[in-house]
Amino acid sequence: MRLPLTLFSAAIFSAVANGYPNPGVVTGDTAVADPTMCKDDAGTYFIFSTAPGIQILTSTDRTAWTYAGLVWPDGASWTDAYTGTTNGNLWAPDCTYLDGQFYLYYAASSFGSQNSAIFFAKSTTGASGSFTNEGLVTSTVTGDTYNAIDPNLLVAGSTWYLSLGSFWDGIVGEALSSSTGKPSGSSVNSLAERFVNSGAIEASVIFQFGDFYYLFSSWDICCDGTSSTYNIRVGRSSTFNGGFVDADGVALTDGGGTLVLESHGDIIGPGGQDIMTDVDGVVIVYHYYTSTGTWLGINLLDFSTGWPVAF
């Protein structure tokens, strides 16, 4: 969805008046799960999403999308020990485009398991088959306090920081080396946790806007069609590696989280989100469910109150 800036205020009013906005218009190949979006220097948009081999979509206008193959068209055998099958689903990729290069983090696991790992890949074009495998970033085993899935890279100046996690003890973060894309130490710190609904929190994104870092996450149950209860929450902090609170001042480590987007009308279980800045504002991409499948949602976010409002 691309709104002229002259319609900005009217669109925000409409979103607030109607509760939650419907996704902006997208066309073409828009069946996705856990989308991440980035844009190259030529102005081409790329969406990478959960699939065996990691699905790629491209667009020149952020509206019409075309299937463009797989990151790993020949499979990713190095992940099989974590997915439990040959060429299994690779989850929740996270794309960052920086200085002419795509950096892609992604997870390998199976439902309900802590036998999980996050891997890293690079490409100069983003095209199918062009990525180089940079190997294992981090992993977990049964009994660890967190689960190594759903990576998200924050680049703040020369600092690289990875947030990750799902259920168990929630969302954690760790510092990365900007030269290797791998952990620069062995410690992780807690960023957010829930204590109800089996601790259902995942899909973290840390996004810097103005004086704050915003930690977005998805709560509750994904991947159950129109029975899904996913919803998108947020907190903010003046630092990227902790201290996040919601709009009521409740710490995210104490179960806090301000609602950004939830089920409404025919739009069920929005979540698995990513955030990026584009020429017309801050963009949120996510998936949602209808009776016909799992689809791409794109909206803009207004931060004028200090808290993101989708429109």
C-alpha cells in the first residue's frame, strides 16, 4: 500500500475510527508466511518467507508481487538435523540490505522442539540460488531457557544485535560481530517474556524510530488457519538491548505489550511481522489468514503519538 502523503492524516483517522485497518492492496503471488521485506539500490522490493528453501517474491511498486524462486533451490542439507527431514521448512527469515548486500538470517526447527538453529546467508543480488551459506549462528537443545528461532537483525551504527526466541523464556538478544555476522560473545539477555497462554510470544523485531527502539512481537497461536489467534504487540526503550515497556509502563519482561494489530473482520491472526522504512513512511509487513489461505499484509505505521498505529 502506498498512500500519498496528503492522505496521511485522513488514513490515520480512518484506521483509529474503524479499530484496525485492513491490509493495503497487493496483487499477484501473495501467499506467504512470516514475511520479511527489504529493498535494493535499484528500487526492487524483495520478500523472503517461510518455505522449504525459503520463498522469494519481488516487486517494483510494493503492490504487485511475483514469485522469484527459492533462496536454496537445491535444498539446505546443513539444516536437516534441525528440521528432522530432508529439505524441510525453513522458518521466519529476516532480510537486511546494507551497502549493496543482502544479509539473510533464518531458522531451522520443528513445531514444539528446542532442537533449533539460526543460520546466516549473503547475496549481492537477492536472486534465487545466489546466496552463500555463512553457516550456523546459534542453536538450542532441549532444556535450554529459550528457543533459537525467529531471528531479527538490528544494525545501529557499527553495532549488530540479533533478537530471537519463541515460547520458553521468551525473546532474548545477543551481540553480533559486524564483520562475521556471528555472535561476538556467549551471553544473551532477556528482552520480553509472557506468563500466560503457555508463554506464547515470538517473531521479534527491534526497530529504531526517533529517540526510541521499538520491540515488536507476535503473541498467541500461529499457523492454525482461521483458528489462529496471532496478534502483534509492541514496547519501547531508549536502549536496544533491554528496558522495554508498553504504553502502560509494564515491562515486556513482566508480560507487557501494547496491541498494534489483531484479528478483525475477515483478517485472522495477523503476525510474523517485519518493519522497514520506505519513501512514504514506516512499513509493516505480516501474514494473516482467511478461509482461502495465508496471505501477505502490508500497512504503514504512524508514530506521531510515540506509539505505532497501523493505517
